[in-house]
Amino acid sequence: MEIDFLSIYDRWGNQVFEAKSFPANEENLGWDGTSRGQLLNSGVYVYMAEVTLIDGRKLQMEGEVHLMR
């Protein structure tokens, strides 16, 4: 599975993370709870992603992630 793009936003709609074209489950390529080198506060963040499955199908996903420190 390939992540075509992943965007994460704070509760005010500010983009805090964006990454494109990376393999799933690559821990060092995903979001680490920071933005511009600064630790973000605990809270709810919204994600939007598009992934390509092994069979070539594309899925668009969105939801919430809870950041806890």
C-alpha cells in the first residue's frame, strides 16, 4: 500500500503536516506530533489521506486522531 498524500490539520484548520508518496508503515515518514520542529499540544487533529491499495484501487480517507502527551 502506498500513501499518495497525508495532510493533518489542527482544530482551527491550519495544516500542521503534509507528506506525499510514501509507503505505508514507514514510521519515520509519518506524522510525529510536531509542526515546524515544535511539539504540538495534546488534542484532536483532523487527517485527510489518499492511499493506493496493492490491487491499484485508490481510497480517500478522513477522520480524527487524538494526540496525547
